[in-house]
Amino acid sequence: MENSMSESESEKVVSVSARGQATIPKEFREELGIETPGRVKFVRTDAGDIVVRPIRSVKDLRGILMDKTDEQGRSATERLREERERDKASEEEVRRQYADANEDDA
């Protein structure tokens, strides 16, 4: 099967460094509005192609950690909930300590 491109597609060949880094050609960065320095995401399509998409806001990151877990098997949502619980407990402890100190001063 021959791999052909339509007239609307363009192609550039770039090198990949030993660290896995590749430079997005200026023409494509300008066309996509990719700032430098900046961030992009790579998306695999149902057809198996890899597409580079610019990240313009935090919303563009939504779903990037879906189905990913840490070394303890926790999802990003679970880790965030645990972190929030620890923060709340720490805040409550600090409030209690200040309340105790204020009572001692009275």
C-alpha cells in the first residue's frame, strides 16, 4: 500500500535527539499558534496517526491522566482527594494550635 498525501497536507522530516527531543518546524508552530517555550500534546487517532496539538489552556490537558495510576495503583483523582484531605487536616491542626495558644494568653 502506497502512502500518499493530499495537497492540503505537508510534510517535514526532523531529527530526534538522543533525549527523544524533536524540533517542530517553524512553519507548523506558526500555523498552530504554538508559543516557544510552550507545551503541546501528542494524540493517537483511531487511524493510528500521531497528531500534535497545541495546549492553549488548562482545559486542553483534561483527560491526559485518564487510566493512568501511580506506583500504588491510585488514579490522579484519588491522589488529589488524598492530598486535599491531608491539607484540610493540616489546616485544622494549625487552627487548633492557634486557638490553644490564644486561650493560654487570655
